Amino acid sequence: MLRRFDKLLKCNLCYISGIHSRSKACKPVLKNCKKMFKSAVFNLQEATPDQVKEFLNSFDTVLSDCDGVLWINNNAIPGSPEAMNYFRKLGKRIFYVTNNSTKIRSDFAVKAQELGFIAEPEEILSTAYLVAHYLKGIGFTKKVYLVGSNGIGDELKAVGIRHFGVGPDQVKPDFKSMSPSDMDPEVGAVVVGFDEHISYPKFMKAASYLANEDCLFVATNTDERFPKSSSIIIPGTGTLVRAVETCSERKALVLGKPNDYVRKFLESFGLDPARTLMIGDRCNTDIEFGVRCGFQTLLVMTGVTSAKDLEKIRNDKTPPLPDVVLPKLGDILNLTSS
Ligand SMILES: O=C(O)COP(=O)(O)O
Ligand SMILES: [Mg+2]
């Protein structure tokens, strides 16, 4: 028999697929479904204390996105450390799954700890780490031309892969004077991650290496923007990846959420998808990833995807909607104490 909370989720799915009113399973919870007509996803704040309890009992593993769920830049989102630590106290296994490539795992763990989260480097799954793991896994022995930061560079170094390219390019007085002698014949892969020193010469080099079809093209993620704390837009890594794809006329192998490499990597931990919760602030990466993996999904509204975006996604039916939504992760604590 379906539990009450499962029924709610089912109704949500029925509604999205447009067969809500014909589904018998929905009838017992039509009252709740009416609320969903407004919000399109189940707002956990509208759950009864028993439903919240059931929700908390319905997963053993929590995968949380970082930027926009746990913190923005170097500031914790109020309540997020307490909520994550509460999950841990309940005995949940925790993984921090971030598309961010600017740090090695141990530095991410230090950042998390400084912001109040209990975190170990082994619990961090960042795209810098994934790139090194991927290249090592395929036995890559050549050099990497890296459009990215030291986060990726240090992870590559840790697995014995040579790389160069971090930091500002040595721009010649006239960029058109770049010649084949400026290219390193040992390069066998171009890796693109977040690079605050991105420049025209870097695009020229990346595209020129990629003109050799044996040269691998790997990217960390395609997030369009970082979550913002003011009206200033901070372009995300997707901006750079799409630019290199354009000038190289090739498609990158993208390792970060929502792509398959993260799922394959997590498989080694033996997670039960039905009892895993993916928390995110972005529907086209975090929630899409959770849905592809068969996880439960929780969207918080402290990062990229806004209520207005959700409405648009509901109409366009893409990317997938989350199962449940909360204004911020810390709100879960208020629901459990009532
Ligand atoms: O760095 C990014 O673009 C996003 O990082 P996130 O996956 O932790 O939100
Ligand atoms: Mg995020």
C-alpha cells in the first residue's frame, strides 16, 4: 500500500503528466492536489508533521548541491549547516555534489567546516576531482591544456597528470602572431572548467589543440550562471564551455551534473536510488540529475531557480520538476520541531 506521502508525490507526478483528474490514486488526496495546481510541486511547508516525519524516514542518503543550497560565495545560507548536520545526526549518509571546479576536495571540506558543516574530503564530489578521476580511469598519459583553475590543476597533479594553462595567458602584443611553435605537441586533452582568466588567446589555443581529433575535449559543467547575492550576474562555466565548443566545432564530454559520469561514480557507493535524496537549487542540473538517477528530489529557492522559473518549467515541461520544494534548506528544521 502506498504511504500517504508517496501518494502525494504520485499525485504530483500525475498532475505533471496531465492525467491527474483521471487517476484513481489521486482521489484520496485531491485536497492536497489542489494546492499543487497552484505550485506544481509539493511544498514541504504544507505537509503535516506526520508527513514531514515520513519524508525524513524515506531516505538514507543525502546528496546536496553546494553553491546556492549550502552557501553563496563564502557565506553559509542561514540554517543550511544546521539542516545538513541534522540529517547526519539522523544517521543519513551525506555527499556534497558540486559542479564547482575551483577547489580540491580537501579545500572544499575546509570551506564547509569553516561555514559550520560537518564534512570530510571523501564526502565531497566536485568536478575538479571528477576530471582527474576520469582521465586517470582511461589511462591518460599525455599533457592537459587546462582552461581552468588550480582546483582542477591540483587534482590532476595528485593523480600524476601533467597540465598547463592556469592563470593569465602570456598575451603577445598581437594575438594574430600566435604560431604553431606556441603549441605543445604533447597535449592530448583540453579540459575546460571555471577560469576567471579566460581570454582570446586561450580560445585560440584550445581550438587549435582540438583541431586534432585525437585530442580529448572534457568539460566540468555547463551551468549558465552562479547563484547571485546582488544584481551582478556572474557567468558560469557553461559560458566558457560553449565558447570553446563553438570555436573548435566540437562537443565536450561534460562530466558534472546532470550527466552520467556522476551517477557512475556514485554507483561505487552502492546507493539505493529510491532511498536517496538529491537537494539542489537548479532544475536543469541538480533536479534533472536526481530524476535521471531515480532519486527523490528537493528544490530550495536560495540559488538559481526561482518561483517564476518553476512556473515556466511547469508550462514547458522541461527540465523536470522536483518532487518537493522548500524556500530554504534550513526550513526543514522548523517543520520537524513543530
Ligand atoms: O560551480 C557551479 O557552477 C555550480 O556549483 P554547484 O553545483 O555547487 O551549484
Ligand atoms: Mg547550485
